[in-house]
Amino acid sequence: MPTKIDSSVLLGDTLYEWSVAEYEQYERSRPWFILMGILGVGFLAYALITDNFLFALVVVLFAIIVFLQSHQEPIVIPFKITELGVVVNNRFYTYSELDEFYVIYNPPEIKMLFIETRGSMTPRLRIPLMDEDPNEIRDALKEFIEENLEKEEEPFSDMLGRR
């Protein structure tokens, strides 16, 4: 379980540090919003006709989330690779909590570092590399955790979310 950072947490010397956006914000055109509006109204009508009020609630909540997310800027999150672990925002993951990492680098579309955690309840860390050199990041992390060279594609959930 990651540790919340306070003054008592030892992080070690910082090897690499950069900031990433909380999520990627895509420019959506007017036709996209019209198409999604038509689909949303269609799903909502279907849910009401079939008396599936839970599905109707999910459709409405999804529409609200998409609308709000498209009208606000993502939070900037600091990321660090240190001698003792990895820092994501205000959480510190020691190397003993991390299982393996892999880099998917197909610029300009995909420049991503993925770090798998050992805990089943802790999600995979997905960190955009921004302008960092992937080879330097790879070399730094290989000293502490194993690299998975078999992973050559981004996870399906990430691919789906990006599209």
C-alpha cells in the first residue's frame, strides 16, 4: 500500500522528476458532442421504456462526467523516481511494493511508462513520459525493479480510453 507523504517519510535522492496531467484532455468537435448527445438520449429513452432506472441513472451520470471533464483543466501531478521508490503526487511507492515496469514508446501518439504493483488492490501506475528520454528512465528503473520486455502494446483499457 502506498504511503502518504509527510515529513517523516524518507524518499531518498531524486533521480528523475517531471509533472504530468491527471488525464489527457482531448479537443472534441461539435459533431462529436451532437453524436454523443443523440446516443445518450437514445440510451436514456431505452432505459425509461424498459423501466431500467439504474441504467438511466448511469447514462445521466456519464453525460454529466463527460460534460464537466471537457470544461475543466486537468490537475498537474508531480512524479519522481528516487533511490528508494516512486512518488506519484503525494503517494510514495517503495520498490518492494512494485513488481515490474515496461515502456511503450510510439511517438507522438504513445509515450508511456507503466509500473505494475504487487498488491492486487493497488492499480497499475500509468505515467506519461512527456519529454523525458525513455532509455534513461528505463536504465534508472532497471536498477531497482524488473523490466517486462514481453509487453509491446499498451493495455487494452488504455487504448480504448485514448480512442
